[in-house]
Amino acid sequence: MAFVDTRTLGDGEVIEADICIIGAGPAGLAIATAFEGDSTRIALLESGDNGFDDDTQALAAGEVVGIPYPDLDVVRLRMLGGSSNHWGGNIRPMDALDFEVRDWIPNSGWPFGLEELQPYYKRAAEFCGVPNEAFEIASQQAAVGASPWSFADDAIATQVFQTVGGEARALGAYHEETLENSSNVTTYLFANVVDITTDDLSSQVSELTIRTLNDKTLKARAKHYVLAAGGIENPRILLLANKTRAAGLGNENDLVGRYFMEHLTSPDFALLFPSDPQLDFRFYKDFEADWGETWGMLTFSEEVQRSAGLVNARFQAAKITNEFNKNIDEPGMQSLTKLVQAGSSGRVPDELERHLANVIADIDDVAQSGYYRLFHHPNYPLVSIDLVVISEQIPNPDSRVYLSQEKDRFGQNRCVLDWRLTDLDSENLTRISDQIQRQFGRSELGRVRIQLPEGGYKNINPHPHYHHMGTTRMDNDPKRGVVDANCRLHEASNLYVAGSSVFPTVGNVNPTLTIIALAYRLADHLKGLKS
């Protein structure tokens, strides 16, 4: 009975457990499997199925105002494994500075430091099928046979990122067998939590209300509850639990849904023109490992971040342009590519005469490219390297999730995402641009040309990563946070929140590894409550 289709249960039935977890994404999965084989009875409530279900996914729809953002039923998934079913798989621990109060970043600081999460990061990497040593520079250096670039005064540091691949990419399917064989974890599919009932003071959760798409209503009761439905759905569920307090559960200080953060990405950020056309960039190019892909990233040192007042940002090498492919978009080179592809497959290409004419018209570019292809390494001599920047967003209370007037099929208010940036975010993009140019120049590695318009995000929109963070932020002061350092709701003593919605700040790394590490930490806290 490890998996139960809630639609087959009787109307009015009550699910009893010691811990009830709402959501079977990475956070919910990590907490549930942490109790596998324990005597603790776990009820894992998942809105969707093991696979994609159109009717369930329609419940994820909502409104978007503020900065343009993709449709909310596209950027998150309601199924076993949650949004890890469409993530990029990129993982890395956050940096020590990310957890500190930084006086140049308003509302920064976690209730604990990196050392608190270190043992849980190790478990989180194992959960994703990635060895911990994979994040070490020496391990990457040995794997790719190349060293990171050296910068003056170590002003720019190199980090190693991992991409989860293979079966582990879909975390729900990867851990499905563990759930299936569990004696104490029951996963309820098609279980949509529509209300959280508390006592008259909102100090204790007494039960959850569950609705199914075949119009059944059930209850779930437990000693402790964990809300792990994602950075947009977590605040929505709390705001909808408004029978006792009109503003919603945990929202006494109007913080639920506020401080929504994304990672700010600018794909067309800059071009690096290397001083040495033979510059070895292998450390920063994707490399196939046993568990997926691995590659190096660049980031500013703590000293530079402090002295220049910067948010944490990372730089990724994207398109590599060399003497062979620098004119690849020209008609002659495009036609030459078509002719070569056709010849290698033993056929005559369509529009043969047009392709031959293009090659003749661009014969200088074609001949030069052919020369470099014949007499040089296919990656050299280098011309330029595209640099993508991914940075953290400054916590902003006006960037938020709130309830819409539109209703879903259960008659519940959908949500509105109002994503906003501050002038300080734009100023940081300018400072980041200045620093990356300065540090490459000081180190004589090359010249960086910024490709973004002046004014930063006042003139361009950042590219979203689908990373929904900060909407139930963590702080031991209830006037500054929705949950405390143990992720417990300040207002209800037996309700906890898991996932990236509790992040006070977000660093430059993708959130999933930290989500899982925090989930393991929360699981250990819940285990401690039994003793």
C-alpha cells in the first residue's frame, strides 16, 4: 500500500499519520525517504500522478503581472518529483558568504551559516546520485585534464558545477522504488490539499482538507505537517487557509508571499576576447561524467564582493567562436555545411545551384575557414567566448505572490505572481560588468566587451530560471520571517515549510541541492521531536 490513488478512497475518509507532507517534489521526497524503515508513519500527499496529468496540471495556472514571466502552469509541475521532472539538473552548494548578513544587501542573512548545512549537502548529493568529491577543483582538474584560469589576487574564483543526468534527473522516478517498497511511507496520488484547519488561535494545525478531481473530499490528520509544495504554491496554500485569520495562516505580519526571488540571467551579457588565442578553456566546457555533466564556472571572490558591494554572481562560458566557425552564420558557410552533410550521406542536396553560388560568393571566408580546419585544432585559434551571467536577486518585499480573483475547479483563488526588481539590482549589474572587465584586464587573460545596454534591468528584462524562492522566508524574528531556523511556522507550532520558499537570500547557484539539504535537516529535527 505504498502508493494509493486517493480517488479510489471513500468520500469523507480520514488519512491518519504521524507526519503529513504536502507535495512530493525534491523537498517532500527527501523528507519522506529520510524516514524510510522508521516506525514513524508518513503520509506523502501528491497533487498529481506518477506521470503527467493534464487535468491536475491545469490547477497550476495563475496570473502574471510585473516583469514578464512564462505561464505559471508551464514553469512548475504537479506530479511525483514535482518540477524536478523538467529541471536542468544543475547542482552545487551555496557559498559561505550567501548565509551571512551583508550590509550592502538589504534583508540579507540566514539564521545559521554554511557549516550547519555541510553534512546535509553531502546527503543531498547522494540523493541526486552525485559523489561529493565531484565539487572539488582537484577532482575536476584530474577529470578534464586541465586547470582553472588564474586571476590576479584570486579576485575571480572558479567553482565546479554538476548536472544530474540519467535516471537521477527525474527525482520522482529515481526514488519511486524506495517509496513503493516502504513499510511506513504511504504516497497518496491525486491528493489536492485545499485547506489547513487550525485551532481558534492558529497555534496548532488539526487537519488538512483534501479534494480529488472526481469530487471526493477527505481529511488528513497528523502530529506534524510539512508544507513542501514549491515557492509559488506554498504561499498560496497558506493564504487560502484564512478561516481563522482573514489574512491567511502565518501571515500576521504580512510576509507570506513577499520577497519572491529568481536568479537573474543575461544570456547576451558579454564577449571575452582572449589575449592568447590558444587559451585552454576545457575546465569551463561541459565534460561528460559518470553521473551527468560537469563544468567550471567563474565567480567573484568574497573580498571583491565585499569591497565592490556586489551580489553573488557566476559567469558561464557559452558559445566558443574560433577562426573556423567565426563566419558560420554567413550564407557561404551555411551552404558549405549543407553540401558537406549531403556528400557524407551520399546524396545531392536540395537547391544545389543556390548552395554552390553562396559558396562562390563567400569564397574568401570559406577558404580561410577551410585552411584553419585543415591546419589547426578544431577549437583554435580562439576569437571570442560568450559569457552568460547568473546572479542573485536582492530580497524585495514588493516582489510577491498573492491571491487572484480567478478560481480553479475547486473554487479556490488562483495565485498572482508579481515579480519586481529594485534599482539596486540594476546598479549591481553595472558593478558586475565593471568588475568582470577590470579583473580580466588585470590578469591579462583578455578583453571583455559588455553587450548589455546601460541602465541594467531598467532597459532589459532578466531571463527567468523557473527558480521560485523566498516567499515564506526564514528568520527567527516573526516580524522578519514566516518560519524560524527550524523551518517551523511562527504561528502554528506543528506546521513546517520546506523548499526554496524559505530562502532568505539565494546566492548564485541553482536551488535544488540546498532544498534537499534543508529537507534532510528538517527531517532530523522532526526525528528529534520523538525522543
